[in-house]
Amino acid sequence: MLEQPSLRQHHATLELKGTRSARPVQFTPRQNHLLAALPQDEYARLLPHLELVHLPVGWTVYGAGDQQKYLYFPITGIFSKCYVTKDGAASQCAIKGSEGVIGLSLFLGGESSPFQTLVLSAGYAYRLGANILKIELEHDGVLPQLLLHYTQAMITQTSQIAVCNRHHSVAQQLCRWILSCLDRLPVSELAMTQVQIADSLGVRRESVTEAAGILQRAGLIQYSRGHIIVLDRAKLEAQVCECYAVVKREYDRLLPVYRQLFASVSAGSGAH
């Protein structure tokens, strides 16, 4: 696994070239919803140890069996936890973003996982060293409780995706996948290739083409050249199977702070 260089600790202001807005973007750890839920004293204790890193699209944050040295708290981007078979076939079992963490095995007592985590949409994360996490878990604080709740939400998501892959059409799975990605982005547009989508859903590329065509003809999305624009989210939610709502309700139930923060990923840039 390649090591990503750190940018700056704590808060960072970056000039994003090639974007529609020329204004610099400020990043802070509080843009991660778990870190935002910490009491000020716990947050202040972690702050000196949080390191901002860039996670480029296609990068493997953790490969199967890799020793996990950091707990990553994403603030932007989309990340896919998946399993890759011996013959190279992949299937997504969870999707992550600023609502959670990457590297839960560190918290759960293991140091590796048979799954790998890939970057679907480039972003940034604050990472915390395993040694610092171990010390923090010895405190009687809020972070362990949040990580436990997040773990249960992840178990629900993984289980529901397995049900969805077995019982629902590719078009319904694509609806669920698109909505799950949008929940982790501040825009209604996704930049994903057919290969990325097919690998995420564990289906053939031709199946993705057919499913995207169904949604496009229904006026729900516009799909071309690796870009998906959602034209009518309400209708897309009406077409999706129950799996999307089951997972979202569980996140809302276990982590109440998400109800206020989930829909405002970019609004937290001023939080300190």
C-alpha cells in the first residue's frame, strides 16, 4: 500500500484548481460527523494528533490483510469497502464518507481485514495513529460509544446490501447506490465509470448500461461519459427498493447527530 503524504495538521485552506469556484476551500476535522459529535475536551485532546491527507480516486486505502496503522476520518469523498475474489471479481459490501471512519478493525481489536477499501471519489481525511487511538480508548469518553454505534450501522448496511444483491434488480441496486453516494456529496452529480459501478455492485458492465438506460428513459438521471446527473431525486427515491431507507433509518437511529449533519456536508467548513 502506498503511503499518502500529509498536507497540514488541524485546519487547512486549499486552492482547488479546475473547479467552478475560485474560492479557497477550508478543511477542519469537525467536517467529519463523528469528530463533530465529540465534546470539546475530547476533540481538543485529539486535535494535535489529527493529520490531513489527500485520498486520490482509485487509491487503495487498505488492501486485504494490510496492517491498519491509522484510523481515517473522511471529510470529503466516497469510499468503497469491498471483497475481491481470487479471480479478480469485486463486490461492494459498504460505502463510506464523512459520516464515519475507515479502519474499524483497529477499534474492534484486530489490525487487518479480509476486505479492502478503495477511493471511489477523491477526497480528504484526517487520520489518527493506531497508538493514539489505543490511548484514547482507555479514556471513559464519547469516541468509543460513537465508534460502537457506527459499527452497528455498518453491520446493518453490509447485511442489507447482501439482501439487495440477492433479491432486487440491478436497476434498483443502482438507485440505492446512486442515492447512497449522493448522501455523501454536496452536489447531485457523480463522476463514476461503468467499470467502477459494475465493480461496486458486483455485476457485469453490460448490466449497468442496461440499468442506467432504464433510469435515464424514465427521466430520473442523465448518464454519459462517466457522469451521472440526478434529474429528479424524489422520483429516484420512489423507485429504489426498501434497502436504502432501512440503512438510512439505522444511521439516524444510532447516531442522532447525523440527522442534523448528514444533509450539510459542506456547511461544516466553518466549524471549529
